Amino acid sequence: MRGVAKAVVAVILSSAAILVLLNLAFFFPWYMTLINETYNVSQIVAGDNYMKQMHYDDAMERLKERPIFRDKQDKIKIEIMNADNREAVGSNDETDYYNVDESQKPYLQRGEPLTVKISAVYPFTVTLWGKKFEQELPVSFSMSTTGLKHYKDLDYYSNDWDDGS
């Protein structure tokens, strides 16, 4: 009897281990998708020094259509911050900002750093004997990029430096 009980426990534990490893096998492609999408968004952000609303919506749709991301769509976040720690998502038409104060523009001048961060939740699930066990693992990936576009409505040189006089 003792040998049968040990065998049953061993089968249960090995089955659980296989299910956990299977979940981890799905995690790596999911995380690589998150990294790839962060890189794609950072390239778009670098081109305009901010993210236009239409590109933001497109990136969110691409992520929400992915199979594993589809399960936790409401937990996907895309954050773009400029060097002043302000959100760098704005209007599709940059001419909307020409007559606005510089502190209210989502973009900064060329050469300023921007940080792109995409956060999502990985649904770590294991089903044993018809009962589903789920643990949500919040994961994010961030990447820094530099704005490439020169805006004529912004000062090119900052007056922050001291010339010694």
C-alpha cells in the first residue's frame, strides 16, 4: 500500500511539474513579443519625439490581438515618458501644438531621451483534475530612445549652462 501511495504522489508531482514547465515554455515567446513590440513603439516614438494617438491605438490593437495577450487585454499599458517625466502621447497633427506653451507639448527637441514601457500580465495557469489554478504575473519591459526630429517651434539650445560670466 505504501508503495502505491508513493507512486501516486510521484505521478501527481511530475504531472504538475510538466504543466509548470509547459507554461514556462509559453512564457518566453510571450515575453519576446513584449520586447519586440516595445522596440517597434520606441522606433515610432523616436521618429516624432512623441507618440501620435493613431500609432498608440495601433500598438494597443496589435497587442490585444495576440493570442496570449488577448486573455488579459485590460491589463496592457503603454507608457511613453519624455525627459521632463511628462507623458509623450499626443495629437496626430503636430501643428495643433504650435501656439501652445512648451510645457504643454508632448514632444521635446531633438536629442532628448524618451522612455517607452509596455506592461502586461501573463496568465500562469495550471489545470489539475478539471480545476483551474491561475496566477497573474505582471511583467513589463522598458527601453530608452532619443528623439530624432527637429521642431522649429522649440528652442534648439537650452540656456541651462553657465558661461562663466
